Amino acid sequence: MSTANTPRHVEYWQLASVKGALKLESKGLKHSSGKALSTSWAKHLGLKPRDSYEKYIETVQARMEVLLKEEQAEAAAKTDVAAQTEGTGNSS
């Protein structure tokens, strides 16, 4: 994934950003808004605001891996369809 041009890409890059911010927050740095990022993302990630940063980071990483696998499966399916189209000799 290099260009965020689909909702899946946008979500992936957003999660990557959140993951980095959570790592920094776990070390004691605050987000530019001054609010804890973990509490604002708790509901979105299905976690409790008091869960550990490790749990937040693991959840974000797991979601990123799911998105990446979905993207790879979709790309493989497109490749298979293209190969089948070329194999049948259908050219326009």
C-alpha cells in the first residue's frame, strides 16, 4: 500500500499514525490537543479507556494486519481475474 486512495488504505494509515502516537503517549508524551489519545480511541477500538497501552497497540496492530491481508487477497483476486481473461483470448 503506497497511496491512500481507498477507505481501506486511509484506515490503515490512520491506524499506523495512531499506533505511533500511542507508543509515544505510553512513554509520557501528550498529543498536540493535550488530550489522551487512548481515551478518544477506546470506543473505536472496542477497548476500555483504562486498558493498558500495550493492549491498545496490540489491537491496532491486529487491525492493521487484517487490513493488509484483505488488501493482499483483493490484489490476488484481481491478478487471477486478469490472468483468466488473458488465458481465454478475449481481447477487445
